[in-house]
Amino acid sequence: MNHVLIVDDEADIRESLEAILHEEDYVITTAGTAAEALELIRDADYQAVLLDIWLPDGDGLDVLAAIRGDVSHFPRPGAPEVIMISGHGTIEAAVRATKLGAYDFLEKPLSMDRTLLVLRNAIQAHHLREDNQEFARQLTKGSITGESISVKALRQQIKLMAPTNGRVLIFGESGAGKELVARSMHAESLRRDRVFVELNCAAIPEDFIETELFGYRHGAGPGGPNQPTEKRGTFERADGGTLFLDEVGDMSLKTQAKVLRTLDEQRFYPVGASTPVHVDTRVIAATNKDLEEEIARGNFREDLFYRLNVIPFFVPPLRDRKEDIPLLAREFLSEFGQQYGRPHVEIADAALSALKQYHWPGNVRELRNVIERVLILNPKAQRIDTKHLPMLVQRTEGVSQRTEGSASTRSTNGNREEFSTLQPAREAFERDYILKELDRCHGNVTRAAESLGLERSHLYRKMKALGISTHD
């Protein structure tokens, strides 16, 4: 629930605001002095503060300055939004409050309707700011892991091209890390303080893709009678920031034409709207398809290709940078070890060698899924060995060892130690095979069922029996 602090020297105002806001499901704390307010804000988290300018022991604007700018007193990044209130409001006071970071300025006597509206908007702004700060922290922590020549070159290319406004087209196989490249581009761009919006074009049905991109007005969307009266599309939400169009090669020709026009004019008409929306959005697109081949087949517009392909990037598949596999494996092991309360799990050199010998058709995403799966299925293991790895990886290691003249029984013996009968071995193979297909279909169960030749309900039952969730 949202926590609001009311700071006013008049007890009647504190009590009336507290009663009204309680009815709106806010958690309320009150203070009558500047000193009490500063103490309360140091000791608890608030989403918003209603702050009077005139206080018996100080100026409310000084309290505002402390909340918004004094990091020695308020080191937390989630400082509350501050709404100033005053019975003696002046233009000078309102201007100063705005410069100090106040969200809004309300004059007494307070209009409850306006107060509730401003408070609601302030809390929404607070949550959005927190989300953006958290996302910025994730971007700061995240990086493209690897010391291979191709990854070093990719990082250098990002560093050179990110500060420009040029459109980017990222090529690479599914799971290779195209989204990470897009996020890194945004994090190092001049738009880093603005929003990053992602849309997977392959995951949105054709009937919905247009409203996802451009939004709609006055209930013109395809969602039925209970839909909202309007919706902002991804182009509008990304205004001033970056829009990442993943799997852009899966767009229909009709949608491609509208995207092309938007890129040319930097404006568009939401569905059902009579006036255009102007945007300043940098577009980064990605695809796992050969778009020149798609153009030749008539599936992709050549003019859109050239609009998007201002700065081309290529993300190498994991099999072409196998020297990065140990770094990635340890990074994922640390990530999931922290997540599942097992921060000290290690991985044996033999297991890393087996991972390096596997061909990784699902690329980095598949490696990440494998590490998570190994931790989940071996909750007591403090050291990940070859026997803990999936059957597909173990078989690859066995083939490699036989090719190099090693004993052919080594992999077989390992399997006998793990599976005493055929049934668990078959279940392990089925689980790996289904997970691999789900990964290839980006988690789309319907598409995976079609690929596997199964009814959707049958695949769901099989997944449940094998302990597979749709989030694996």
C-alpha cells in the first residue's frame, strides 16, 4: 500500500486529510513540525509527502530541499514525491518549490478532488521513477560477457555507435544476445536517462500488433467491450527514449508500411484517432532472419530494410566464441546461486569442458537455462560436475572423447551412475528435448506443440508430468 506523510502545523487540516485519505486506502502518518517530518522521512519509506510551506520551526521549502537533494540525510534512491500546500501561496514560492523538485503546489483551502488527483499522479510518478532507477541499475550491472575477439569488437562498436541517433539493425541467431546488445546501446546512448521499451514482434498476434505499436483512442482497440478507452502504443511510450523491435522480420507487410511511414515522418495516428502523435524515438531492431532473402521472397519491404539498417550489428553465435562459455557459465551460476540461496556452488573444470564441447543451438539463452536447470534439479550439490549436466551435453562430451581416442565407456558409465533404469533416462531426454523446443519458440507453448506434432493440451500434460513450467 502507498504510504503518505502529511506535514502541517494545523491539527484540523492534518486530521481531515488523514480521514479522507484513509478512505482512499492510503497509509497515513502525520507531523506538525519540520524537525518531526525530517525524522520520520529518515526512518521510513513514503511514496508522497503533503508539505505545508509555513511550519512553526522552519520553512517547508528547506524540508523539500533536504528530501530532494541532501543525500547525506536521505541516501535512499526512492525519495518521495513532494506536494507543497500553503494558505499564503505566491508565484515566487511556487517557482522556488518547482526548482527544488516539488511535484505540484496546492493552495488552501484545499479542493479535495484536486488534492486526490494530484496525489494519485504523484504516487504514479514515484513508482515510475523507482522503476527507471532500478532499470538503470540493472543496465549498469549488466554487460556483454566475454573476452573473445568477436565480443571485444562488439563492445567497441557499441561504444562508438551508441551516442548517435542512427537506427540500428542487429542480426543474430535466436538466443545469441541481441536484446542485451540493444539494452547496452541504450545504456551508453544520450537517451540513457529516458525509457527503453521492448516489443517482440513475433509474440504479438497480427490482429494486435498495430495497436501495440501505435495505440488506440476512444475504445477503437481490438480487445472487446471491457477494454480501456485508450492505450498508448510502444512508439508513444518510447518518446524521447529507445524502442527495441525484436524479431522485426516477423511483421506483416501491412504493419511494415505503417512503421516505415512513422520512421520517415516521426509521427503516426493511433487507431481511432483524428490527430497525429509526434514522437522522437530511436528505433533499434533485431532479427534472426536473413532479411535480404526475405526481401527477395516478397516477405519484407526493401525500403524499410534500408531505413532500419543504418548501423548494422552482428551478434556471433555461442558456438563461434566457445572461449566465453566458462565466463558465462560462472556468471549464470553466481546469478542463480544468489537467487536460490546457494551462493557458493562451484562448477568443475570437467563440466566446463563438456559445456565447451556442446554446439549450443539455443546459444547463450540455452546455456543460461541449462545452468538454472542444473541448480534446480540438484539442490544439494555444492559442486556441479559433468554428471549433473543434461543428457544432450553429456552425449556431446562422449562423442568428443571418442573422437579424440578416449575411452568410449566414460560417458556411458556416467549415465549409468545417474540413471539406473531406462525410465528416468527417457524422461530426462524428453524434458531436455521439450525445453529446447520451447526455447526455440520463445516459450510459446502453442507453437512448440505444433512443432512437436502434439496437441496443445497433450504438451501441457507432458510438461506438468516432467516438472516443466512455461517459464523454464
